[in-house]
Amino acid sequence: MSRSTQSKFSSKKPRQVRDAEATKKQILDAAEAEFARNGLQGARTEAIARGAGINTAMIYYYFQSKEGLYQAVLQRPAVEMHEGFQQLNLDELPPESALKLLIKEAIAYEAAHPHRGMLWFQEANQNQGKYFKQANWQENFSYLIKILERGMAEGYFRQLDPFLTTLHIIGVCNLYFNAYENIKHTRPDLQLLSPEMIEQHTQAAVNFILAGVRQTGD
């Protein structure tokens, strides 16, 4: 085989990998929207294929089954958030600074994917968390739990239940987006998903949470 022929063959693999990754992303994006609307039970692979601009055979080629695709959809945000939190180097910051940064990053992520809350609702409603627990969300919870534990140990934060406080903080950050389709009717004069309102929500959440966890004097 000539060198020119070898280079032609070797140049195909990176292109094929890029094309495969792009196709998988299209499928995951379309599936996320369909599963958010209908959950695992009501979602249709034909609708996902239409949304992704591919045929249904491609779904089974990359994900084997509708259930396999659903698991990949739930896994994706867990992985993305884990990788994002890793890059923040939270252990190197004072507890209050680490908590503030994590809150801001979590809200920014939610703002970029405001419909993902419906995935968790559908999963809880239809499957009682069967697939959620397989996505290893414990790692993401642990970032916040560790900050709270470190803050209490170093005297920055008052004594709290780290797990319950983590749930409360998640609620403060996420309800704004998860319940948006309902909340928007309570203040139709506000553009709740505008950059300005999301910034106000972020700052209010930071102030509220820090006021709740800080150590107070006697």
C-alpha cells in the first residue's frame, strides 16, 4: 500500500469520530426534549429521530434501545456538572468563596438548560428515581456537602445538617427554572429568563444562602 493511500485511510478516522460525536449529540438533544415532555414511558423514538434529523436505526446503533438512550440523557448533565465543578478547584478556596462560586456556576448551568428540571420530574413520577440513581449524582452533591462540612469545621458556617442544607440550597437555585412555566404567570410583567433577571436571581440566591449558613456571634 502506498504512503498516499495510507494517508487517505488514516485521515478518515478522525472525521468519522467527529461525525459520530455530532450525530450522538443531535440524538441526545432531541431525546432530552422528548423525554422532558413525555418521560421514558411516553417518549417515542420516531419523534426523537425526527427532532435529530436521522432515522430510528441510528438511535439503536448508538444507544441500543430507548432505555439506553434515556439513561444517556440522564447521565449527560451529571457528567457535565461534575466536570465543570472539578475545574473550579473549590478545595483551594475559603469555604464562603467556594460556596458562592458553586452557587453561581450551578445557576448558570440551570439557566443554560432551563427545561432539564422536567427530566427529573418525569423520572421521579414515572420511575421513582430508578434511572436517576444510576447517573451517580452523589458526586455532584458531594461538592456542596464538602464545602459545608469544611466551613463548619473551620468556624465559617454554623452547625448544620450538610445533606439537608444541600437539598435546601439546590431548591433555592433550581426552583426558579424547574417551575418557570408556572411561576411566569405570577409575574407576567417580568421576563424571568432574561439575562438581567437571572443575574438578580443569582445574587439574591447567593445572599440568601450565605445569610443562612454563616456563623453568627453570640
